[in-house]
Amino acid sequence: MQVEYPKAKWTDKFLLLDMFEGLKTTLRELFKPKVTIRYPEERLEPANRFRGMFKFSYDRCIACKLCAVACPIDIIYIDVHDEQREVDGKMKKLKVLDRYDIDVKRCMFCALCEEACPTKPKSIWLTTKTYELATYDRNDLYFNMQQLEYWDDRPRFAGLPEAESEGRIEGGRKQIEGGTQ
Amino acid sequence: MTPALMKYLVWPLVKFLVAFVIVQVIVAAMNWVERRLLGLMQARLGPNRVGYKGLLQIIADPIKFILKEDIVPSSAEKVAYFLGPILPLIPAFLVFCLIPYGPPPTFVVTHVNVGLLLILALTSTGVYGIILGGWASNNKYSLMGGLRSAAQMVSYEVPFGLSIVGVLMLCGSFDLVHIVNYQAHNIWNLFPQIIAAFIFFVSMNAENNRTPFDLPEAESELVAGYHTEYSAMKFAFFMLAEYSAMLVNCCLMVSLFLGGWTLSISGYGLTTATLQAMGIWGGILGAVIFIAKVLFFMLVYVWFRATFPRFRFDQLMELGWKWMIPLALANIAVTGLVILAAPQGGGEIALSAAGVIIIAFTLYLLFRPKPKVVAHAG
């Protein structure tokens, strides 16, 4: 396709029309609404497929370890033992989870574990729409089974213990917990 | 206290102090206004965290400057390094006692009948500090920034001065009060001297090292130019001098081309006499009109900065020497010829008509319905 622009006349050049055109553009831009999100006060809702913090369901998990196998960097740690249990009047051999830890600080959020999970619905998933994962201590990013399952909307706001005791962190935590979804 | 002492020492001092405080407030506020406006024009928000809409930034910035560490490079030339930020500050502040802010006598600090010449002489000394600071820092970027600044300011001093000549020929005086009164009783010099006004404004941008002529501090080439090695209050002094010089040039622009504190055409409207008849409140009204016009031009500075990309150095020199100076000289010649050819104010009317036609035609071209871009398969 060929685009033909109107030719600049000598009057346009003499009167520096391009420059005034530029000034017009910036002036128009001044009054346009801005799309900036003022982060702590305003929050953007992530897309439905956004990969955020893990959520784990102990009840659904069948301890097959497929997620640990799928993990490209091996940050899922699973310990299992067998148990004889009575299910529907019969004795059955069941796998029982002892440990299900994820080292989130090394995770790259590829969601291959979620894809590998054979249960329906998935017993490990990342589409929780959370993104406030920062902590003051990197050890706080090592999550065990209970921590993976029992956080509410967002991961806990891990503050410095002394700052927390002085109540300096409180405001921030309230904002995060009460923030819009 | 003798009346002479009151007239020549105490009152000018008091007036100067009041003007100085107002100028400093405007300069400090400009920092916030500029960042905020630039942000809004660049599709972001700008500083909005401190206070309401970020307004406390005006106070936060000076506090930051005062608290920062004052670093002197070990290989710097100490005396020159200290003089660098102070030298441009002195003329920038001194000039404010030569500018008439409102109707005389109350709002004129010192009534000098060659005030315009004095102002030009003082403002052009500001470049010494920049060169000295750039050289004393013992840093090649600083030195290059200083040298560029020298070349640029000397080059644009010429069209800056030449563009005023047309105004002087029309008004016949170097006295800013007289020039303002002349405009109040005829027409704003913007219209008969539209080309001079344009050259004046562009040269004024170049004089103050503002974008698109900010080569002395081109951050993509020279780190920060002449103030690379300066920190804390010394850097703040450079900034203060730059913004004060901007304000001075805006005051000059308003006095020379936009009728200063008056709002009238050929004697109708708020002339100096009407304002003087209204007493002190008329004076304050005049000063407010003056400040409003000055602030408009300060905003135009920011607007320019948001719009235009930086020139290359040879382009800058070419624009100055090959376009601005010949254009200014042609403007002087045409103005002189028209004044001689049509005496008794006829020349003034002819020039004004030409100016109005140029402005109207530019506005028409700018806001005409655009011809559609033609696209066809090929």
C-alpha cells in the first residue's frame, strides 16, 4: 500500500508549522486522562491466567509426586509414607503426605507443576491473582504445606519482627489485606 | 531619617526585598510546576507523593539540597570551584532591582533610564560562572559543557540584542517604563514586531540553556555538563541562577512585547494612568497582571521542553548565525524603512497589520480541517 501525504507548502515551512503542530500535540496530551496506577492506593486486578502465589489443597492431593518431577528446577520437596486405612469397609494402602514444601524464592512461575497435576480440580495452582510476594527475609519465602494452603486472599505480609512489634508495619498490612481485589 | 535617605536607600531596599522573596517563591515553585507539567505532557503523573498533589515538593527539594553531602573533587581548583555557582547568582539577583513590576513610582525599584542596557549587560555576565565552574571541576565533561555554554551564549547574545533594536526604534527609549507606556497607548509590540518577538523568545531559550538548546547539560552526551561535579547547595545555586535568569528573561519579554503591567490598546483599558488613579490597589492589580503574563511565559518554557528534541551542536550554531541574525537584521531594516516611509504612526499600523495577518494565517493553517491521508493500493 502506498500512502500519499499532503505536500508541505512553502508557507507551512516558513511559518514553522511542524513546530506549532508539535506544541499542539503536547498541549492536547496535557489534558488527557492518565493511565498510571498509584500503586499502594490503587491496585490493578491481574488477568485470569496471571501466575501468582501458589495455593495447595491437601484434600485433593493424591501424593503422586508428578509436580515435583515436572518442576524444571526441583524446588518442590515431597515426603510420603504408606498407610493401611479402612475405606468403604475395605483395607486399602494409601499414600499420605508428610511434607509438601515449595521454595518460592527460586520459583520462576512456569506453572508446569500445575499442568502436571492429574487431579481435577488441580491440587496445586498459581492462578490466585496475587503479586505481593516480597518479604524482608528470604527464609520467609520457603513455604511448607500448611502455609501453602492456609493463606487467605494474599500471602502474609512478612515484616521485620522488631518493626512489627513497634506497630510500624501495621498500616501497610492493613492496606494490603483490605486492598481492592 | 532624611527624606533623601528614605527615597534612595530605604524604600528601594524594601521593594527589592519584597520582589526578591516573591521571585524566590516562584523559582522554588517552578521546580514542582515543571516536573509536574512535564509528567502530565509525557503521559505520566509527575511528583504527587509529598503533600496535596505533591505541592510540598517545593519545600522538600530545598531541604534535600541543604542536607546532602557537599563534595569537592580532590583535584578541583578550589577557589574557582567555589566561585562557579556564586558568579551566575549575583547578576541573576541584581537584575530584579531594575525591572519595573507595576506602575511607577511604587512598583518600580529603581527607575534607570537605560535600564534595558543595564539588564542586558548584567545577564550576559552569568556565563562566566558556568565556564569557571566547568573548568574548575577538572572533569572533561564539565569542561566541554562549560565551553559549549560559552559558545552558545555568546552566539545567541547577538540575535537577542538585535531583536530588541526594532522595539527600541518604535518606542525611542531604553527605559522599560517608557516602553510599557508606549505599548499601552499604541499596541503590544508583539504585533508590529512579531518576528523580533519570535527571535527574542528563541534566543531567550538558548541563553538559559533550556531544551531544545540544553547542550551544555546534555545528559545523554555530557553526564550533566558543567555541574557534573557539583552537589548539594552548590548545585542548587546553579539551578537557582538558571531559573532566576529564566524569570528575568520572561519579565523582559513581557515588558518589551506584551505591554508589561498594562492591559490596553491605544490608550483604552488599563493604562498606567488609570492604574495610578486607582491608588495602591491599582498598583497591585498591575503587578498581578505583570506576574500572570510572566508565569504564562514560564509555562511556555516548560511546554517547549516537553515538545522539542535537542539540537545537534552544529545545527544550533547554524540556526543562530545563519538564520536568527540575518532575520533580526532584516527585521531592523524593514522596521526602519517602514517607519521612515510612513511617518505619524502610519508605519506602526502597517507593521501591526502585517503581524496580525501572520499570526492569523499561522493559526488558520494550524487549526484548518486536515486533508485526509490518501491511501491507494500500489
